[in-house]
Amino acid sequence: MEKRKIAYSAIQPSGTFTLGNYYGALKNWVNLQKDFNCCFCVANLHAITVPQVASELRKRTFESYALLLATGIDPNESLVYVQSEVPAHSELTWLLNCCTYMGELSRMTQYKDKSQRQGKNIRVGLFDYPVLMAADILLYQANIVPVGADQKQHVELCRDIAERFNNTYGKTFTLPEPYFGVSGRKINSLQEPTKKMSKSDENQNSYISLLDNKDTIIRKFKRAVTDSEAIIQYDPENKPGVSNLIEIYSCATDKKIPEIESEFSNAGYGDFKLAVGENVAIQLETLQKKFHEYLSDKGELERLMKMNAQKAESIAYRTLSKARKRLGIIEIKK
Ligand code: TRP
């Protein structure tokens, strides 16, 4: 049998997750489990590259882990773990720091954007964030990295670092590729439908949180910005609002776009928005139920975290050890 390829991805446990995160990433991760050996990580060390409140970060780390399980990621099949529980990530970051150029990191567009918002005191961790991300990916010898377009540059940098390391010290790392395979859908803001749906948006009506209740969901869809044409037709260029709602409906029901257009050919925007809201609410209700179940059993959650961290550790350590040897870092048997 052909060996399955390895897929690696991670989410940061910061802020509430939105419908955009779910349809754009998490829902697709679940499907990847069919074809790949998957590793999913709660990247709490990435989260501290911008200021966090400790108690919040702690809480969100558990919540993010519970959310991954609630979406259908199987903790016995896939590797699903918390980044900080596997110290090899931090150590490989250091080794890779010594093979990465300042110029490369200075060119990262996400760094440029984020550092601008930080004012004078830009943290080294923020600058180094892509190297930590490279360490995540390389430790597990990942072949593909399912990410949004905003992370593509980081995966390319990871590949460059790995290639340089391999060329200089001998083959150590698998070269990963960004992966947009199972169409991660790009869900836009409900208020400004040409912008990506974002949890950091000040206007709460612009996004659906995965933990919003049914009434809130329906209210937010009712207020969604559309146009004055009253035709339910997919045309992202001229009708971004309606097209975004069609995308969302399609994700919630697994119906194809033409099917949706004909289903609502005689309907008005009011009815359509209600249908979108109701279907999203039904889907999220199931997700929320599982989320709360996982979260209410801290013991079980910790057991799964521990078991997966141990598995991750043994895989990660093999790679780390190879990299150390290549660099001439001694390892004395304990
Ligand atoms: N930087 C990614 C994001 O914010 C999260 C992440 C951390 C990641 N490590 C990763 C994604 C490794 C893919 C692979 O979305």
C-alpha cells in the first residue's frame, strides 16, 4: 500500500472562532483525515507573540482543543496536541534561527502588518513567528500544509529554510507544500462583504461566532448587507453580499451553488437570509453541543491532550535529534 502523506496545520488559541474559521479551515481538516495522516496543533506559543492575558490564554487553549474535537477531528486517529506540551518545537526553532536570515523574516507581509500595529516595542517573538511555524511543520516531516492564503508566504519560507538546511548539512527535513486542496471557502464579513470575516472586527454583526446562539445567528443574518436587486444569484464581483450568503448556505447544507440559485429563484432576500440563518444555526448547534460535552469533562480532555502530546513528542524528537546531530550538537545518553 502506498504510504499516506502527512498533513500538518495549526490554529492559534486567540479570540473566538468564527464561521469563517470553520468553513475556511476546520471543517476541511476533518475531511483530510480520510486521505492523510494528520497532525493538528493548538499553537499557544504563537499566540504569545502578541500580548495575551494569561488566564484567558489558558482558557482558550482548552477551548480550542475541545473545538477541534467537536468539529470531528479524531484524537485517536489524528495527532491533535498543544504546541507547548512538546518542547522540541522551541528547541528546533532555535536551531532553525541559526539558519534563517534577518532579510527573509523582514520581508514577511504578516510581520509588516502586525508590527505596524505594535508601535515602538516590537517583540522579537513576533519577528521570529515564521521560524516557530517552520519548526512545527518540519518536526513532523509534513508533506502538505493546509492553510489560508495569508499563511502561504510562511509555508514558502519554511520550505526555503528546510532546503537550505538539507543542502548545507545533509537531508534532514521533508519539503512541505502549502495546500488549498479541498476548497477551503473564503467567508466574508456580513457587513462589508468584500472583506474577510474576522473575529477582530469591531462590529459584532459582521461575524458569526461559533458559539453564537440561534437567535443571535438569525439576527445577524437578517442584518447582513446585500443589494437592492432582490435576485439571489452568485456574482461575487457585482453582488458580494448575496454571493457570500450563498457560499455560507452552500457550506451549511453541502448544496451546490446552481442548486441554491434555483431553490431561491422566487424568494426575496428576507426569506433567503432566514434560511441561511436557520441552517447555520442547526449546524452550529450540533457543534456546540459536542464542544460543551468535551469542555465539561476536563479530566478526559487532559487525558487526550497528554496521550497526544506523548505521541507528538516521540515523532518530534526523532527529527530534532537528527537536526542536532547534523549541526554537531552533542547528545549524551542519559
Ligand atoms: N500561523 C498560523 C495561523 O495563524 C497557525 C500556525 C502555527 C500554523 N503553526 C502552524 C499553520 C503550522 C500551519 C502550520 O493561522
